[in-house]
Amino acid sequence: MCSFVYDWRTWIDSTRNSSQLKKPRGILVFQSQLCDVVTPGGQRRYALSDLEMKTKGLFRLAQEWAQSEIPTIPENAFYCATSDRFKARHERMANEIVQNDSWQQIASLISSATGEIGNNSFDHNLGNWPDSPGVFFAYDFGKKHIVLADRGVGLLTTLRLIKPDLSTHQEALCVAFTEVLTGRAPEHRGNGLKYVRSALTLARANLTYQSGDALLEIRKDNPDLLVTPTNAHIRGTLSFITF
């Protein structure tokens, strides 16, 4: 069931002592750690991506990138410009998540759903990226957060290729997560985002997924989909998995 609701690169010096410096908790895709460079004066240097991750959070960084009217390239620690790079980093994530004994029963479900979301971004925008190509992909296992975003054409534009009667982003989200289809007509080869829903439901994970001016939520304690209009428009997609 789908329910509709209508309301709604820089380096920075730190004078902190190396003995006081704490590394960020959790793991980022293409693991980004605080730099061990110390200046002759005893000042500590570390990457802007680390500071941004700690102060804003991964979701906020991805959201700002996806919503920005001016196309930019994210920090390398979070950016997969090509499908091959995404697959390599996703494989690394999949290998890391299975190392936690308490996640053994859900690890394959979480990693396969993440892979499906990221692969969709490349599959459906191949040769059609409006500006910055690729995917923002990062995770923090300390917080059990996974974030993906792209600046592609979005679900509505993609699905209109095979369902031209779709008129709103809300309808496109509902169709994408409830029907077996692909946006690459005349192919009809996979479950796509419907599989993402099934996998994350089985894993008792949460998903927030935005495209255009519509937001879809999957909650582990609710079998229904909630699709809500938003004020902030995203041309591509933005996904936030928590487990």
C-alpha cells in the first residue's frame, strides 16, 4: 500500500594537540580519517571532509549537494564519478558490514539494497547527466547510516519513458517502489526499487528517499509506504538508510 500525505577543498589548521585529537567514529566509504600531518609549529592539519562530516552529518552534506542550484563535485571521500568506482566502494562496504557479528542476518540485505539504489543512478542517467555525473555515497557504521544521492534526471522523467501517464513525483515514487519495472524501455529486467523496499523491510531498516518534490518513507514498524510532498526540490534522488 502506498499512502499519500499532503501537508507538508581546503585544508584547515587546528591548534589542538595531537594527544587531544579524536578520530571520527564509524567508517566512511573510501574511509576518510583525520590527517596525521603536523606542522613545524605543532599545529594539526586535517581534511575539510572530516570536519564537515563531524559537524553537518553525512545526510546534510548529501542533501546540500543534491539541492544546490550550482553543480559542484563533492569531496573525493564521498564521490563516485563512475559506475566502476561506485561498485568498488560498494564492495568494500559490503565486506565491512559482514565483519560485525550482530549484523550477520541483515548484512546482505542492507548491502544489496544499497547497491541497487546506487546502480539505478548510473543505469538511468547513462549519457543523460544534466550536470555533475555520479553518486554521493558515504556511510557511518558507528551511527548505522548510509547515504546516497545523485543529480540525475530523477524518477519521474525516467519512468515516463515507459509510463507516460505519470504526472507527479509522488506518483512516480509510489510506482517505483511497488511495481516491477525498469526505466530503460524496452527492457523489463528487474525489481529495482521494489526490491529495495522488500530487502529493507526484511532487514527491519528505515529508508527516506526523495526525488523531485516528493519524499517516500519506509519504516520498520510500518508495512505501508508513506509518500509526502516536500518544499525542497531535488532533481535527482537522495536516499538515507538507517538500521
